[in-house]
Amino acid sequence: MIFNTLLGFSLIFFAFTIIPVSSSSSNSSVSNPDSFVLSCGVSSNATDADGRNWIPDSKYLISSDNSVTATAQSQDPSLPSTVPYMNARIFKSEATYKFSVSPNNSHWIRLHFYPSCFSTYNSSAAYFSVTTGDFTLVSNFSAFITAQALTQAYIIREFSLPPIQSGTLNLTFTPSSAYDGTFAFVNGIEIISMPEIFQSTPMVGFSDQFIEAENSTVQTMYRLNVGGQYIPANNDSGLSRTWYDDSPYIFGAAFGVTSEADKNVTISYPTDVPNYIAPTSVYSTARTMGPNKDINKNYNLTWLFRVDANFTYLVRFHFCEFQLSKINQRVFGIFINNQTAFATADVIAWTKAKGVPVYKDYALYVSEKSGDVELWVALQPAVSAKPEFYDAILNGLEIFKINDTRGNLAGPNPMPASLPQAESQHKRSFAPSKPNNHGTIIGSIIGGLAGFGIVVGLLLFFKHRKMIANGEKSSLAGWLSVYGSSSSSAISGKSSMSSHLSTFGGGLCRHFSLAEIKLGTNNFNESQVIGVGGFGKVYKGTIDGRTKVAIKRANPSSEQGLHEFQTEIDLLSKLRHRHLVSLIGACEENEEMILVYDYMANGTLREHLHKTDNPPLSWKQRLDICVGAARGLHYLHTGAKHTIIHRDVKTTNILLDEKLVAKVSDFGLSKTGPSLNQTHVSTMVKGSFGYLDPEYFRRQQLTEKSDVYSFGVVLLEVLCGRPALNPSLPKEQVSLADWALHCYRRGILEDIIDPHIKEEINPECLMNFADTAVKCLSDQGIDRPSMGAVLQNLEFALQLQSNPDGPKLVAEQKANDAYTHATLLGIEEEGEPSVESGDQSANAVFSQLVNPQGR
Ligand SMILES: *[C@@H]1O[C@H](CO)[C@@H](O)[C@H](O)[C@H]1NC(C)=O
Ligand SMILES: *[C@@H]1O[C@H](CO)[C@@H](O)[C@H](O)[C@H]1NC(C)=O
Ligand SMILES: *[C@@H]1O[C@H](CO)[C@@H](O)[C@H](O)[C@H]1NC(C)=O
Ligand SMILES: *[C@@H]1O[C@H](CO)[C@@H](O)[C@H](O)[C@H]1NC(C)=O
Ligand SMILES: *[C@@H]1O[C@H](CO)[C@@H](O)[C@H](O)[C@H]1NC(C)=O
Ligand SMILES: *[C@@H]1O[C@H](CO)[C@@H](O)[C@H](O)[C@H]1NC(C)=O
Ligand SMILES: *[C@@H]1O[C@H](CO)[C@@H](O)[C@H](O)[C@H]1NC(C)=O
Ligand SMILES: *[C@@H]1O[C@H](CO)[C@@H](O)[C@H](O)[C@H]1NC(C)=O
Ligand SMILES: *[C@@H]1O[C@H](CO)[C@@H](O)[C@H](O)[C@H]1NC(C)=O
Ligand SMILES: *[C@@H]1O[C@H](CO)[C@@H](O)[C@H](O)[C@H]1NC(C)=O
Ligand SMILES: *[C@@H]1O[C@H](CO)[C@@H](O)[C@H](O)[C@H]1NC(C)=O
Ligand SMILES: *[C@@H]1O[C@H](CO)[C@@H](O)[C@H](O)[C@H]1NC(C)=O
């Protein structure tokens, strides 16, 4: 269940209906002569991961003399599909595509760019413009810089063009004249015929001014399924749009509550809202402020977006009330950039009924002020209207940029960044595991759960080289959305840091001020230090005067720290599981980078195994801990669309809460794993000696089986009660993995079992446990079990230990169903908190948790 939920879109089965003007299927290029889906630089039809057919581009090019085709040298694992990204057409001079389109229809143009190296063409040298008719879509555009700043592997730009009277749509690529040897390139082009979805739109703050959006070219900046999940192009209502989760854009800790329409509520489109405006999956999920009137009265549900300066933006709000049915129950104000767009919005008053969609457009000019250019959208209960509930609701949000008076839509490239060679500078690469790393952490609920199906959000933490970190002015520019804004040139130190947080982790974690942190740690008093890691120090502290927390403070001089901090925020803010540590919040202020976790009363697993004053753990307790940790890792490997490889599994990274529940921690080194046709990620070897997968070490190719190896060492450490490496022992015994394998093969493993538990272990349980550990240590990754199989074996071992009288019964059960996939998935259901993003109760708990004083 968890898996399905995390895959997000796989749960969205809402039907989409065919609309007259455009084929509703992904096969629009096949069925609609007015639509074109081109994979540039290929010679034959190709199908992408969603089953969409992409056709070659050559016959639409007026002349292919000045262009070449090429294949990317490398495939980034975050690409959603090889088609259309792995092939490109490269233009050395101006070139034009020509499409015959119906003069009656508007069209989407989507341009796909994967800034990689294509044969001898390094896309970092490409600067170009794309124009169509009188409109400039991009200019002096560097896909390379833009992708870097957005920490994305690929970029999609979407534009909507008004009908073209001549019936010919020209799309011209022109390499910039300002650079020598520059070129233009493109990987994919979509021209999709669309109905008119724009109209004359009121300007916020000017009662008598309207913008003629229907006669303009617009660029899609953001398209969000508020309170819902990622919706892939295939599941859109006919216009093959992609809708993203809104949580990464929420500003501040106040998240509100997400909810989903009850099954007995039908979403019925009124005549003035055709269903191509947005799919039912947008209207049937929403974000509201939460149940507490007093809290709601005092906060704004706020989203924050980066945009380019000097343009007019059209903000489209999608509403559908599926909980209440009377006028004046939920009345709220809509604000954009602190201006009132609508003071007393009442969805039922607009729609007259429950389950009826409605959308409202407002336009606003955003000029360049000092610092970042941002667009704020805020909802606030309209207390003055005396509604029954002090609450607000939003189901979907789209932001479009409207061409300026010269027909231009291009903004500047984002600020280029000098990038540290994060990989090669990795200081922890070969550092032995640090015995003093008591990294002490947490266990609370993080709400929201940014749809992990989001291709984009997913890979933020992936691209090391895209991390921007240039010394003092560490500017982690970047924000979610493949559409993206192009501008961040005005970003300066502090503000970019804070907005970085608000756009990445900010959606899912609370912001702390430095003052709060200082208060909570007694001004970083050394006596509060409970651990030191490669990243910096970990302090014990309190927040809100009473909640115990662990506070991880980055060493500001360490660029590596910066990188790991980043990875950890990005990962943890999107993952939630009973057996993974979760983040309460973070603080970025005065160059400080601080992460706040729940305090884990029982410290690390290692502290309970050897050289310790803690009472020895019983065998049953150890098994429970191993099962818990295995669940956490199994979730990392399979619970998300892309595998996440922890890379540093060891007993100091398994933490124990007050009830000795195991939580996997320290995601600083984690990577998303291979996807698509790749079977591994090539990378510098990192991890801790004693736990390091020999195959990974030899071949420098990371797979999730490397975690399985390290976990095998953890299992042996738990069984034997000795460290993974103990240099004070005779040479053949230094490495626990080698020594235990040796003993196992000679049938004397029992000799090295921790004496504290030796008497207690049921022999069958021991056999099962040892077999499992040894399989994990197989030399070849392919011979090692998956984490799911490890988990199952450990659960079986636990049953053998707990039911010494009934092992036969258990064994039969195992024979029956143990290795079926269904069981494997079923395991996760029991006792796990729901991760469904629409889970109201979990989110409500979260709101309270991050907001214990009602803000
Ligand atoms: C779209 O294409 C897929 C596979 O290419 C096919 O199974 C499906 O039936 C097509 N749908 C339509 C509406 O043509
Ligand atoms: C490629 O796709 C186009 C449009 O879908 C279709 O007309 C054509 O027959 C296909 N070509 C091949 C070789 O399959
Ligand atoms: C466009 O609309 C006009 C009038 O409705 C119609 O005569 C014409 O055939 C249409 N053109 C196309 C290409 O559909
Ligand atoms: C492409 O250019 C970038 C930036 O100049 C550089 O870092 C990268 O190594 C180049 N790639 C290749 C394969 O030359
Ligand atoms: C497209 O280009 C052709 C020549 O290649 C030109 O005749 C036509 O007017 C252009 N159309 C537009 C809308 O610019
Ligand atoms: C905008 O387009 C409409 C038709 O869609 C047309 O009637 C109107 O004159 C146009 N306005 C401008 C300013 O071009
Ligand atoms: C829908 O079901 C809920 C309970 O699941 C019930 O409270 C509500 O009244 C039902 N609504 C309608 C319109 O039947
Ligand atoms: C926006 O307009 C102002 C005033 O015209 C100008 O100074 C500024 O450079 C423009 N900014 C951008 C990003 O074009
Ligand atoms: C809106 O108001 C908040 C404070 O209420 C302020 O921090 C923010 O800068 C304002 N935004 C704009 C665009 O004026
Ligand atoms: C909510 O937003 C409005 C409009 O920007 C602003 O006037 C108000 O002060 C905000 N309220 C809070 C509690 O931030
Ligand atoms: C968009 O560009 C067109 C063509 O240049 C122009 O007529 C229209 O006024 C522009 N829209 C705005 C809002 O400036
Ligand atoms: C083009 O973009 C680059 C990178 O953002 C910038 O340095 C340069 O000044 C731009 N050139 C022009 C002519 O705008």
C-alpha cells in the first residue's frame, strides 16, 4: 500500500475524457493531425516510459543542412525516460521547423532540453534563442546553466500560442551571436493543439484593468495539484500537462491539511468549466488550513514562487468544495504579493453546490525589487465575513507568464555557479567509521510527504555537480518545477539561503531562527555536544521550551558539510517512515546550517553492542532492531519511484528511540539509485571501512546491494557484539566480515557469538540469522538477497525465536507464502504510519507538531 501511494500517480485512476479539439490520449501525435510529438535527432519512432509515441523531427525541418544529430554521452539517472532526452538535434546556425496547424486552435509548445554532452558538443557552450512568429520564447538561453541552477537534469519549457492565422507555425532556433562556436540544440518538441483556456483577466489592484491573455503567448511557470499528487501527462484531462505536488512551495511551517473527496462525491463540471481546464484528480484533492479556528485565524496558508522580473503573471486558482455544501461556511481572502485578489472567496457561493469545480484567474505585474523576484500566494480566513469555519481551501494552482509588449517571454539565465568537485573532494571517502559519532536523532512525523513520484523533486539531491556552493555567498539557488523560472540573477547571500530552504525542505520542515537554536542549545554549549560527525557537531537541545531535540550544526568551513546538509534536507523532507529518522526543521541564517531532529533517547545501536555502560540488549531486542532497520532500508530501496541507496549503513547510523525502535539515519551520502536501463550508478567510493561492499570498491559501481552488504556486517556486529573493524585483534580477525565468514564456513560461528546472548538464542533462529547475514556478504552483488528478502528472513528468525514451540507451524507458513511478492509488500502494512499525502489525520498531527503553540 505504501508503495502504491508513494508511486503517487499509480493510484490516480481518474478517467479522462476525450475532448473535441485535441486527442485526450498520449497518442495525440497519432490521432490528431494538429499535434506533433517529436523526438529530435532520431531516425525512427520511439516510445517513452509512459508509452507515448515520439516521431522523428527531420521532415519538419525546412533544411537539415546546418544541423547534426547526436546521442548523449551519459544518461542521468533522473531522466524520466530515454526518449526524447538521449538524442538531440544540434544547430550550428539558424534553423526553422515548420508545422501546418489549424488556424482555429491555440497550441502548446513544449521544448525538452537535456543539457549533456552530445558527441563533441558540450551543451555548456550552447546559447541560443527560440522564436515563433513575432514571439521570442527564450533568448541567450543556456539549458546547461538553467539546469544547474534548478538542480535538475533536464528542462521542459511550456508555452501556449494563440491561433496562427497563416496556419504555419514556424519554430526557429538561433545560436547566440554573442559567442563564438556556440550552437543550439533541442531534444524534444511537442506541439499540442489546445482549446482556448485563457480569457481577459483582471489585474489585481486595478478594478478596471484587464489583460488580454487569450491574444498573448504565455509560458507555464508552475502547475500544481494542491493537496494532491503528481499527475503525469498521460492522466491529464486531454492536454498532456503534468501537474506537480504543491508541498515544496509552501512557505513556512504552516502546512494546513490535505484532503481528498469522499468516494460518494462526484466531481461534476459545470458548462463554464470544461473538463480540459483541469482533471478530476486536481479537483478531488485539496489543501485546507486545518481544524483549529484559533490557529487558522492567525496564519496565512502561503506558497512562494520564483519568477522573472518585469513580466505580468496570470495566476489561476482551481477550487472545488467537496466537504461543505452551504454558503458562508468557508470564506477566505486570496492575496497575491500582499495585494488582495479577492477578499471574500466562498467556493459554494460561486458554484452553488458541492463537488462543482470553479477556477479564478488574476493577473499581476511583477517588477524588479531588490533581491529575489518572488510571487507570493496567500489564503487567509475572511474573519470579517463571520463564516462558520475560519478556513480556506485550494485544489489547484497554475502560474503563467504573459509575453511583454515586444512579444518577448525570455528572462535571463539564472546565476551561473562555480561548482566544487564534490565527488572528488569528499573527505569522508575513506575515513574509518568514527567511534565518537553518537549522532543522536529523532522520530516524529513529517507531514505532507511530497509525492515521491515527482520526477523533479526526486533528483534535487541527486546531482552533486549541480550543487551550488561558492564559498561565502553560498547560494543554493534552485527551485522546483521543470518549467522553472529563469531568473535568480539578483539573488544575494542571505535571501537566497532562506528562500532555498523555503523552496526545498521548507515545504516539509519547520524553520527555526538562529536565536531559537541558540536558546535551545545554551548558545552551542560544548557540554551539550552529543556527537561529532564529518558534517559537524550534534547538540542535545530543546525547542519551544520543552521538546527535546538533536541539533546538527554544519561546520561552515566544510563544503562537503554543505553538500551533505543539502542531501539530507532534500531526502528527509520527502521521506517518512517509522524506521527512518525524520526532520523537524532547519535553520539557515548567518551562514549557519542547522538541522533539527527529535531526540533519540537511546542513541546509536553501536552504543548498545560493545564497549558500553548500557546493559546488553537481549537477543529478542536485537532481532527487533534488525527487523526495524531492515524495514527502513527496504523502504529506501523500493518505496520510492527511484531506488535510494543509503551508502553508509553501519551501527552508528542506526538510532534507537526510547522504546528501542530502530531508525535509519544520516542520509548525507545517499544517492538515488539506478533507473531505466541502467543497473548501477558509477561513483566515487564512499562509505565506512569495515562495512564497505568489496564489489563496489572494485568496480566503483553502486547498487542497492552495497547497502545489503553493509547491513550484513551490521547483523554480524549485532550477533557477535564486536566492532566491524578491531585493529587490536590478530590480523585475520581485524575485519568482522572476513572473520565471521571464516568461522561460518568452518562451522564454528557459535564461538564468536556475544556471550551475553549465547544462551538465549534458539539454534534454528541462529541458523536462519547467520545464513541471512552470510548471504548478504556474498562477494557478488547479484548473489546477495534483496533488502526485502533480508527483511523476510529476519522476521522469520524473530518468529523462530518468539515461538520456539511452534516453529513448524511458522515454517509451513513460510513455505506457503514467504517469498511471494505480495507478502513482501504486505509486511509493510502492519503497524506502519500511513504515508498517504491525503491522510488527514497524519497531517493534522503534523500541523500540531510543528506548530505546538499555534504559531
Ligand atoms: C496509445 O498507444 C498505446 C501503445 O502505443 C496503445 O496501447 C493505446 O491503445 C493507444 N491509445 C489510443 C487512444 O490510441
Ligand atoms: C511512426 O509514427 C507515425 C505517427 O504515429 C506513424 O504514422 C508511422 O507509421 C510510424 N512509423 C513507423 C515506422 O512505425
Ligand atoms: C476553422 O474554422 C472555420 C470556421 O469555423 C472553418 O471553416 C475551417 O474549416 C476551420 N479550419 C480548420 C483547419 O479546421
Ligand atoms: C562540459 O562542460 C562543462 C563546463 O564547462 C565541464 O564541466 C564538463 O566537464 C564538460 N564535459 C565534457 C564531457 O567535456
Ligand atoms: C514561416 O516561415 C515561412 C517561410 O519559411 C514564411 O513564409 C511564413 O510567413 C512564416 N510564418 C510565420 C507565421 O511567421
Ligand atoms: C483578441 O482576440 C480576440 C479573438 O479571440 C479578438 O476579437 C480581439 O480583437 C483580440 N484583441 C486584441 C487586442 O488583439
Ligand atoms: C458520503 O459519505 C460520508 C461518509 O463516508 C457521509 O458522511 C456523507 O453524508 C455522504 N455524502 C453523501 C452526499 O452521500
Ligand atoms: C526590469 O525593468 C527595470 C526598469 O525598466 C530594469 O532596470 C531592469 O533591468 C529590468 N530587469 C530585468 C531582469 O529585465
Ligand atoms: C508581503 O508582506 C510580508 C510581510 O507581511 C513581507 O515580508 C513581504 O516582503 C511582502 N511581499 C511583497 C511582495 O511585498
Ligand atoms: C496574511 O497576508 C495578508 C496579505 O498579504 C497580510 O496582510 C497579513 O498580515 C498576513 N497575515 C499573517 C498572519 O501573516
Ligand atoms: C504579447 O505580444 C503580442 C505580439 O507582440 C502583443 O500584441 C501583445 O500586446 C503582448 N501582450 C502583452 C500583455 O503585452
Ligand atoms: C547570456 O547569458 C550569460 C549567462 O547567463 C550571461 O553571462 C551573458 O551576459 C548573457 N549575454 C547576453 C547578451 O545577455
